[in-house]
Amino acid sequence: MKIMKIQWLTLFPFICLFLSACQPETPEQNQTIRPVKTEIIHDSDGFLPLAYSGLVKAASNTNLSFRVGGTLSQRPITVGQTLNMGDLVAQLDKTDLKLEVEKATAAVGQAQAEMNKTHSKLKRIRQLTKTGNASHTEYDDAKGLYESAKSVLQQNKTNLNIAQQSLSYTTLTAPTNDCIVVTIDIQVNEAVTAGKSIVQLNCSTAMEVKVAIPETIIGSIQSSDPVKVKVNALTGKTLHGLVTEVGVESEGSTFPVTIQLTTVDEQLRSGMAATVIFSIKQHDQSGIYIPSYAIASDRGGFYVFIYTQEPNTSNQGTAKKRRIQVGHLSLQGVTVLHGLNVNERLITAGVHHLHDGQTIRLMSE
């Protein structure tokens, strides 16, 4: 008897603990009403957004080169520097061309003196011919010498102009205001050949993006089509542009398309990566698009939850499970072929933690 009494005393605390665990939950233990995010379902306009990557670049980069060859003596610019019209970009050594100008100037002086001499002789012979003291043959000879000297003078003047122009070509300056130095391909004391690009300037605020479009899509893109442009470096900003060039010859399996930006951000730089979003008309494919994260699936297929407002409440309702049939995936989301109606309120967050008929409340904005 004593042994049984000791065993009951030993088990008594555990029996109390078990009985207390079986008691019904107090109101404080009830689950709170889950908050959810929702959005109103809208009908698509039949346009499918497609995105393609490209690089931002200046609409008009200018390559500068010397029109004469020589040795570079000055290059006072640096990459990223802003230049105004007339600012020195680069300078060739002028020594040899200065000598050419001096030589041509001397030749012009000599030719001018010779022409003056033959002109004076021609005038004298003309007077003698009138008085009969010179023959017509002498006059013709004097006139020929004068015309020849005049021709030589004109040729030497042309040579002088060429030498002076060549000398002026040794100085390279910015063609307009607000030019930014993009690249520099020459160093001081290097030999420069005529026509070789040595500096690239961006002298325009206009920017463009070039992208490659697949052959299956290029027929849907037209010049002047509006597009949206997102630049990776400009987080949260959307720029706008217009299609200005549509390639007619493929580069592999794609066609080049150029977009002129109509909105420009001061932080935008040539070379930044960008994404261009085209709105492609999809014939007979308008419908409802919803975000992919609002869709769940089980063995029965895909489903979503629809928020149903409870009477006499402002933000409380019920989650209704709805089976759907889905189509293709695009930037707009997943197209729903069957199961949803326009203007219904779709639950977009917490889908995997809901069950059919669960009481929920709208999350405050």
C-alpha cells in the first residue's frame, strides 16, 4: 500500500501537466488575422513588353585628326575634360612647315618682281609700236613674257596659300562648345599621319542606345515607336526614347535598332549598360496578366487567392482559393487564360501561408 501511495505521488505532477495541456486555448492564444497585399485585376491592352540590352552612347561622337603629318609637340587635354570652341586639343611641330611658308613667300616676291619688270617692258613696247619704233613681233614677244610671268606669280601664290594652310593644320582645336574628351590615342613626340584619328570628342547632349533585335520581332518594330529605357546605373529611374533607326540587314540572327533618348539625366554617361523595353502588339492575345509571385501550385494545378470583402468592415475579408489556367510569361507577368475576372482583388503576398476561407485583413499602405 505504501508503495502505491508513493507511485501516485510521483505521477501526480505529470497528470496535472497533461490535464492543463488539454484545456481549450484562451482567447490570447488564438491566431491573429493575417495581413495581405492585394492588387486590382486589369485587362491587358494586347501589348507585350519585350526587353533588350544595349549600351548608351553619344548620338554624335566626333573623331578629330590632323590634315597633315608630323610630330606631336603638345597635347594639353585629358580624358573627361570639357572643351569649348577654339580650345587647343593638340599641336604638331611647326618647324618644317614654317620653312615651307618662308620659301613660298620668297618665291612669290621674286615672281612679283619679274612680273612687274615684264609689265613695264610691255608698256614701253606698246608705246613704241604706236610711233612705229617697234614692230608687232616685238610687242607680241613682250606680251608673252608678261603673261608667263603673271602665270608664274599666280602659281607661287597658290603654293604659298597651300603652305600657309598646311601650317594652320598643325593646330587642332575643339569644333564647338561643351565637348567632352572621350578617348585619346596619341602621346607627345609620337609621329602622326594625316587623317589618323587621335582624339574622340562628345560634342552633343543627345544620347542613344543601340540594341540587337531577333528576326522574329524586328517586323513589329517601326521608326518613331516610343520605348522605355532603364539604365542600370540610374537605379529607380525610367527614361523615354524613340526608335530612330531600324536595321534592314541582319547581323547574324539579329537586326540593329537605334533608340534616341528623349529624356536625358545629368548622371547619364556614354558606355552605361541599358535595357530598352519595347511594347509589341500581340494580335488576339489581350487578356489578364498577374505577377508570378501571386501564383501557387499543388497537385491540382495552379491557383491564386482572391480577396472577398466582409460586410460592415473596411479592411477585413476572406481569402478564396481559385483555380486558374495560365499562358505565357512576359515582363507584364503571367497571362491568365481562365479563372479570373477584371476588377477582382488578387492577393499578391503571403499566398503560400493562406488556406481557402481564411479570414484576412488588408495591409495598410
